[in-house]
Amino acid sequence: MRFIGDVHGKYRPYKRIIKGVTQSIQVGDMGVGFHKVRPPFPDPFLDGVTYDTNPPHYAMTKEGESHRFIRGNHDNPEVCKRQSQWIPDGHVEGDMMFIGGAVSVDQEFRTEGVDWWRDEELSIKELDDLITKVADIKPRVMVTHEAPEFLVDGLIIASGRGYKLDWPSRTRQAFEAMYSLHKPELWIFGHWHVSFDYMEEGCRFKCLNELEYFDI
């Protein structure tokens, strides 16, 4: 199984990453339904594809392959629901659980319904229900877009940013509550645009940078 970091509409390198791989999971910010004008300078990865014309995800896969994704904060939640290969929040498959969503720290500069959605994070009720579900099911692997709250300082250091983005996230807080109730063996996530590999109490936390991939 190949896990792939944020894509942000860069479908050409994404298709190279999944070439020859029969199963993959992309950990959010695929760019599904995300509308943005072309940047002032050409982006060689977009290869003529703008966010306004991003193709349905299912159109990029071949018969006999399974290339799926969870929702990030830069994916339109309603459009994701219409994608055949979107993995719903809270879905459990074998010993893995999947939960998408995160907070956009730059939402004040975005336009609702175009490149920001009010339901980019699950509701408090939805997250509370998933906390209970994690405690009951005890998945061996968590696949999420965001990370638990206690990893923030380490992620900031790894990113070289040097400062904390002071924007509260109920998703991070809920993930920390999940971790306090059950410690999986592996937790894979993206969102932070940094490569990060950290062990805590027997759990390996693996953050994938943009277009980074990890095979297990």
C-alpha cells in the first residue's frame, strides 16, 4: 500500500507516483473541487490543468487498481462525496481508520465556496462520536489529514517555520483525545508540508510532505 502526501492539484506528478502501484491512499488536499485562478507564473506540474478544471479523481485510475483519498481542508467536502474513490470520515477497513479534514490557518484570505469551506473540519459532535469509535475499535493504523495537538511544536521545528500558527483546531484536539484513549502502531498524516517521522509510546507518527510517498 502506498500513502501519498498532499497533491494540491498537481495531478501530473501524482499520476507518476501511482504508476505501477495497485493500491494507494492519498492523505488529503488532493485539490478536488478546489477553485483557484492560475498563478502568475506557469506551474510545470499542472501541465495546463488549473484547479478550475481538475478532473474527477476516478478518471486517473485503471481497472484493477485502487487509488483512493481522504479529504483535506483544500478539498470541497460536497464534491468529495461525489467521488467514487473518496474514503468517508470514520471509515474502518481492516485495522485502519480514516479521518479527513483540518483547519485552514489562512482562511481570512480565502473565499467561502471557492477555496474555503465552513465544514472543512468535522463538527464537534462528529468528532466526539469518532473518539468513541476509536476507543471501541482500537485501529492499528490511523490515516488522517491533520495531526494530534501534542505534535504541533515538533512539526513547527521540523518545518523550520520558527513560530506557532495560533489557530485552534478541534480536529487536532480530538485526535489528541483519541490518542489518549488508544495508541495505534502507526499514524500517517499530511497537511503540514514537511517530512516528519517520530516515535511516541510505541506509535510511529509519519507526516508526508507534498507529493511524498510512503509504502507499507
